[in-house]
Amino acid sequence: MEIKKKYFEKYLHSIAIEQIAEDYLKNGYSVSKEQHIGKYRADLVAKKGDETIVIEVKSGKMTPEKKDTIKYLSDYVREQGNYKFLVVFAALPEEKKLEIDNIESLLLNYIIHNLSDEIDELSTHSTIDEISEINIDEIQISEKSIFAKGTGIVDVELQFGSDGDQDRDMGFRANMNFPFEFEIILKYNNGALQIDDVKKLEFDTSDYYE
């Protein structure tokens, strides 16, 4: 029997919470689910030593209630010491159609060294942490190059306020994930595959403004 996609989507939020909680537990954190923070419940709160991470999971369409929760928790975390706020966007895994060795590292290196205005303008300091869920939709191979088209997810640390503000507990940091689309030209240089040209690299940061 094949499980229909709609049933995966129905329980995606709960599955994502369980997976995130397990990851933090493996890294030595204590984890609480549905913990009261003021008038809201945070999906997860992970603690280790003096560090506290408040985590909200977004799956599917952003409801007005979810927006209010995220705004409230973000404001709350901003007022606390040694707190971090993390919004995780959960998506169903897609079966990869095509693969290119080391494509994640090549894209990550390019994005870090060519930070787009779309990402840079989100905060005082926007830092690329990692990329994931690379899905290649199209590959065209010629004698001298490889054209690749696809999508992925970029994880960004958003720092609000200067480093000095962070030291004085006047700023805060948050992590968000954003989908992106790419079209790139790859070439071999001394036997190693490298990005030779970028035809398209667009990030969807609309969730940040909702």
C-alpha cells in the first residue's frame, strides 16, 4: 500500500517536532515540547548549560495565529539573556531526479562569497550557515560544460544589532530557512568541478515579511 501525500502533510508538523527534538537530545540538550512562554506555547524549548533555544516549526500555510505566536516569541526572546529563537520550515522530502557530486558544497561556497542583497538586507549581519535539500530538475551536458537547474534550502543566521549590541544584550539572533532556485554552469578545472557561471540564483524571503 502506498501512503498518500495528504496524510504525510497532515502530520508533517508533529513529525518535524519529533525529529528536531531527537537531534537536540543527541547533542546533549534537554528538550521540552509545548512549553508555556507567556500566553503562548513554544513548539520546542532546548536547553544546555546557560543556552536556551526557543523553536517554532512552520509547516504549510502561515496562519494569522502562527504569525502572532512567532512575533510574540521573537519579542520575548529578544528580552532574555542567552536565548535564541529559531523558526524551522518543514517540508516533505522530494525524491531527487538527478545528482551532481559535491553540488551542495559548490553552491554553499558560492552563496557565502557572493551574498545576495535579498539575504543581506534582512538583518544587520546575515550569515549563511548551510544549504540543504538540493533538488536538481535539469542537467544539460556539453563537451566543455554542464548546465544544472534546481532548487534548495538555505539556512541563514540573522543578527539584529552590531557585535557590540550583542555583547550588551541589546541585539538578538534568529535562524531562518529560505527556498532558492538556481541555474548554473559547471566546468572541470584540473579534474575538479567548479561553478563557472551563475545564470540564476533567486531566494524566496517572503516568509520573513509575512
